[in-house]
Amino acid sequence: MFKLFVTISLFYHGVCGLSFPTTTESVVVSVEPSVLNIVVNETSALVLNVRGNYSHPAVIHLKSTDPTICKVTNFTVIVPERHAFPLYIGVLGLRAGVCIIRVERVTAHVAANSTFVVVRVIISQSLAVFADVAGWIYFLCWIGYDYPQILRNYKRQSVVGFSLDYAVIHVVAFTAYSIFCIGMYCVPSVRKEYDVVNRFKENPVQINDLVFAVHGLFSAVLLLAQGLYYKKPTQPISNVTYSLVAIFLLLVVTVTSLSISSMMSVLTSLTLISYVKFIYVFFQYLPQIYVNFSFKSCEGVSKVRLALDCFGSICSATQMMIIAANENNWVTLKTGLAKFMLSVVSLFCNSVLIVQQFILYRGNSIPDVTELMHLSKN
């Protein structure tokens, strides 16, 4: 009887290809880094981590979405059983461009974690460094450009000559951008939804974007609060600005309701809200240009703030063009058109403000309060 049982067991497990005793095997694969930069005709390495409970060698296939851009030196990797050390895979850059290297399949059950790498093959490492420097410069310029205006208002103990409409729209724009960044970076369900919809694409919001958005909202609120505190009777907020605020609130309520009722995804709702930042920049600078024109003076505007905003716009646009040229991928300007246009529009409006500041109304003072009261009555 015992021999019969052993014979039947061996026959069953031999036919089904199962080990005896039965164990659950799994492989967890992760690839690092998430973004790999390589210079043309040079080789770099990505790290393949394989962990799990498996008693047979795991065969892992790596595949490039565009073999003309980069070549994986070991596209089939055999990992010994119970391997606990990282594997280094060579990647050769063939021509400038962007492609994806992904884990195509394995022989065992996989719980994948970041099983793809974005490979950027660049023309020059020097250009890449220059693009990074430009990125940090515009980040520092834009993250601190409100404080010179806050300091100027405090020293003058007045915001006459500074547009409160600008301050209000500034807050609305950063509120929209902060909602988008917090949702995309801090909410796991939204990040997962983005990965499903945009497979093999990086999350557009990184930690520096989150810091910039939240800090920008803080400084914008501080600037508006200061403006309301020093506000004169001759400085009303326009109906156009109130309308823009109402439109934004209506948009937030609408997309939130649609998301709660499952008629719109949260990702789509956040994307629509983020457009407010890029659309409202067209309206943001116009009130200040008009105030300067009305007073024939730029006394209420900080020159340092103007310089930081202008230089930040130049560096932002420059960085995007350098990256596109270095990767021979001008499509990035199209996909990042909103950000690029934000820089261009900001630069154009700041150019108008610079002409007002240093050419048209240079050295002009703002009329005194009694004259302002007379002008407001007329």
C-alpha cells in the first residue's frame, strides 16, 4: 500500500510539474534608478533587485521600447535560486532620445515594484548639468520672489501702487496648483491611477514641485493679507477679479461633485484644476500693468521681485529647450506646453513691467492721498 501511494504521488507531481512538498513561490522585482541618464556611445548600469521565495532559477527578460536609442547588454537574466544580491545590467546609449526599459516577463510569479526605467540618452553631459543649474536657479527665483514685495510694502507701510487684483489672482493660481501637487504626490490612489493611465511615464509632480507649490501659496497668502491690511479706500478689488475667483470656486465644486459621484476620475479632476494656474497667469499681470499706467509710476512695485520673476521665467524656458535639444526630443516642449507658455507669458508681461519701471515712468512718484481721492471720485 505504501509503495502504491509513493508511486501515485511521484506520477502526479511529475506530470503536473510541481515540487514535493508544495510551496508557494513568488518573485519581487524592482529596478533602480527610475531614471537613467546616458551619454551617446557610453554605457551605464541599472540595478536589478530580485527577492522572494523561489527554489528554481528565475529567468527575467528586459526589453527596450526603442532598440535604436539604447541597448540592454544582458536582455535575458537568469537569477540563481535564493539570490539575495543586486544584479547590475549594462545599458548602452546609441542615439539621443528617450525610451523605456521594462521587465517583460519572468518564469515565476512576480510582484513588480517599479519594473521599468526611463532611459534618457543625451548628447552632452555638460548640457545636462547646465539644464540642472537653470532648473535650480528658476526654482530659487520663483520660490522667493514674493518676499521683496512684502518687504517693500512693510517699509512703505502702504500698498498704494501695488495691485490687489494681482495679489488675489496670485493666491487663486497657487491654490489650484497646490491642490494638484498635493493630490498627485501625497494621495496613493491618485498616484496608482496615474500609473495605470500613463504606463511607463513618470509622475509629473516631484518633491520639489510640491515644496514650490505649498510655499508659493504661503507667500501669496501672506502678500494678500498684507495688502488687505494696508489697503486704502481708493484701492477696490475689481469685479473681474471677483468673477475669476467665483469661476475657480465653481470649478472646484463641480469637479469634486463629479468625482464623488464617480462620473469623473479624481485624476481628471486634479488635472482640470491645475489648468487654472496656467490660464490665470494671462490675467495675473494685467492689473499691475494697468495700475502703473494709471499712476504713471512704478513706485509700488519691487524692482527685486520683478528681476527675480523675469530671470526665473528665462531660466525655466531655457531649461526646457536645453533638455529638448540634448535629448533630441522636441516633443517634450509640446507635452510640457503649458509650463513653457507659462514661462513665455510671464517673461512677456515682465518685459512690459520692466519698460514701465526703467523707461516710461522711471523716477516718477505716486500722487498723494488727497489727489488719489480726487481721481477716484472722477
